[in-house]
Amino acid sequence: MNSLTLKILTTILLFILSCTAFSQTISLETSDAASGHSSVHFAYLLFSNRIKTTIENKNCDSFFLTTNNGTIEKDTAKRCEYIFYPEKDSANPAIIFYNKIINKDTIQFHKQEIWIHPFPFVATVSDIPKNGNCAVYMKKERFLNSSLRVEALNTGLDAFLPITDFKLTVFRDSIKILDREFREFNKTSFKFIEKELKEILPEDSILYSNIKYAYTSEYHYETDPIWIKIK
């Protein structure tokens, strides 16, 4: 058998094996429980995400995964599981490629899309998070000593991210009486409106909006606004 014939037969064999893989059930689960309730999978940007995948009637050691976004490495302690670390946010999903080695050739026989989301950081005022579409009620004294923060609330991750921009608006009887934009939250930036803030009254409404934060030096995001009602 000459080399050309062998190459043709090998190509045919690879094609048959690839088609066989598509006829089998391939499952993929991401570590976030929310994504397990639909066919849409997602992973968190710049976090280690656990992925479990199986192929019907196939040993997990008979294939391996690669990706076009960041790194994906097999977990040596848990069979059929990988650690996926996406490094880029994009309008397009990351691709997880399923591969096998045949005659020293790497063959991609399946691929799976995974959307990349930033980790769920939220804005809080003195550890009080946004309450849906409802206002956070706070006494005037507490508000004047409060802090606006962006944190990973109720996630088990003790982390805060720097605020880069936000807007503070005060309403009285639905009339806007103060409207200022800031580059960051600190007592110095509030210094020049300290007098106006001390004039707020019970039933005034305060809105923190356009709250932007630095996820990394490259990626900046905006979180939901917070309404505060002065008691």
C-alpha cells in the first residue's frame, strides 16, 4: 500500500469517526447553576470555571478540550472535569473544541459555545444592596456617613472594585434639586457639595446612577442604579 492510498484511507477513517461522534450524545455542564437550566452556557470572565463534559459510550480520556478564549485544563483530581479560565470579553461566545488524537493527528469533532459574563458585582450603600426596583430607606445621618461601593455580594467572594464614575441626583417632591457627576466615590469628591447634602430632608429621594467600575484595567462595566429614600 503506497503512501497516497494510506493517506486517503486515513482521511476517510477520520471523517467516519467524526460523524460517529456527532451521532452520540455530548453533554456539557458549567459550574454556575443558573446556566444548567437552559441550553445557553456561560462562564465568568477571569475566573476559574469548572466544566464537566461527557460523551455517550466514550471514556473521558479518549478526548480532550481546547478553547479560543483563555485556557482550559483537565482537572486531574476529577474525571471528566476541566477548569476553564476565559481571558477576553467579546460580543461573540467562547468556543470549546472537542478533540481526539488519531494517528498523531489532532482532530476536532465537536464544538460548544459558552458566553462570557463578568462576575456579578453590584452597587451597595453601606452594605445595603439594591432592593429590586424599590428604594433603600435610610436616615439622613446614616446617608451622610454612608459609602457607595461595588462588591460581590452574597457570592462568597470578599472583593470590592474601584468605582470610576457615578452620578448623584437628589429629588424633592419629584423636582430635581441636585445633580452632580463624579469620577470616583470618596469624601473629597463630596466636599464641595457637603452643604447641599446637609440640607436634604425626610422624604427626599436620592439616586445613584451611571455607576461604572473597573473590573480590570481593560474592562469597565456599569451596574444597576440605587434609589435611597430619606426617612
